[in-house]
Amino acid sequence: MADRCTPALKTFLASLGAGSALLIAWHFWPRKQTRSRSGLEGLSDDSDKKTKTDQLSEGKNRNPGNMAGVVRRPMYSAMVQKLTAALAPNKLSVVDESHLHRGHAGVRDAQGPETHFKVEVISARFADQTRIARQRLIYQLLDDEFKQGLHALQLVCRTPEEDAKVRAKSEESAPDKKSSGPKRNGRKDLPDWVEDIGDWIEEHQPLLIDVRSEAEVAVDPVKGVNSKNIPLGDLSGRLDEVLTAAGGHDRPVGLFCKAGVRSETAAQILSARGFTCLQNVHSATVLNLLYAQS
């Protein structure tokens, strides 16, 4: 023990009695690390704190979704993979707009954060298909995603030739490519897929059917548009009424709701009953945008 004491400590211990000296020496004597019952070596306080921090960090990293800067988008990835494999598109744009609808009544109970997407597909596979057939194909390809919580799609489905014509028409009508002024048909600053719906309505002059509930129509009416309100749940029982209003199965019929989902279902119902020219014109919001600028 003496060889481990400093000169000052030796002098101090010498001045004390044997019992006091032993007590003080025991207090300052270096201790070996002990083993716990589990056989692990004891850790100092600092090491213990560091270990707890590391454990928290490791626990956090076990779920990559909690890591800063890492965003998991399984539905987006699955959609891109399926559409690419099935349609071999010249162009594919998938935009997640779920954040714009968060908290809305239709998605409050959604199981995941990915609920609304805007999809543009330019593919030769759409040749000789009607608009409604193209949209139905997309919905079939993404059936699993709808079952997993996908709520609504905004779709633009064109062949490469149709896309070239749309772009040429847009460039011709724009006085200045750098300007944000008038686009096709004098409408301003509307997305291409909304322009497509407006063009279809102007070209076909369809019967417009609103498949929302009466309460929804009262809250958010479509202004300046002649449309017939038949809630989706009543549509199958009122097909004769639709046929009478249309004047025949060949009359173009445009269907809309709040977000484009129920109107897609309505189009499928009418298609199964022999209507041949159908278009999902999406929503009251889209129609209000179009007619506000006409």
C-alpha cells in the first residue's frame, strides 16, 4: 500500500493512528471493476450514460421511418413500379398530393399518409382505348393500393401522339412561352389534366351527372353548370332516368363527385349498362375552376 501513496499522503498517514490511516487509505484506494450477475463488467457513470444514449439511438434506428431526413413512400414506389411494368410509358409523372387533403373527412381514418396522387401517363398502350377504358386500366393496376388506403387519383392518360398535339396546341395559344398568361382556350394557369377535362366538355357537350349526396351539393354547388344530381347509391336504380336525360346510350356523359373516386365507380356502372361515351370529369372543384374562367 505504501508504494502507491504520494509523499504528502505518506506524511499525513504517518501522523495518524493506525486505524484512521487504514480507513483513509481504504477510501482512496483504486477499485477494480466488478462483474454483475449477468457476467458483464461494471461500467462507470459516464460509460453508462453513453451506453443508454447509444441504446436509444439504436432503438430509434431500428425504424428507418423515424430517422431524420428519411421518408418512406411504399405506395408511391409500388405505383411507379406497376405503371412502368404494365404500360412502358414514354413519360410517367406521379405526384403525391396527400398533404393537401390531410384532415379531410374522407381520409381521417386512413391507415397511411399516402392517400392522394396526381398521375400523368404517356403510353402507346393507350392507343385505340377510350378515356374511360384508360382510367379503368389504371384503377385495375392499382387495385391493391386502393385497398391499402389510396383514396383518389387525378389522371392524365394520353398516347404519345395525343400528347404531342396537346403540347403543340398549348404553345400556339401562348403569346409568350415565359408568360404565365392565357393557356388553351383562354383559360389561365390550370394544370394540363384540368385543361383536358375542359377540352372534353367543350368538344362533347355532355350530360353532366353529379353523384355526390344532396347534402354535399348544398354545401359546395357547381355554379353556372347544368348538371343532374343522382347520388352514387341511387344510380343503379335510376338508370332509366339517366337514359331519358341523355336521349340514348351514345350521348356523352360526364360524371363528377368530390374527389373523382365515386365518379369513376359511376362510370363503370353506366359502362356496364351500355353507355358508350363516358368521362370522369373528377369533381365540383374542377368544374368550378373551369367555368369560373369561361
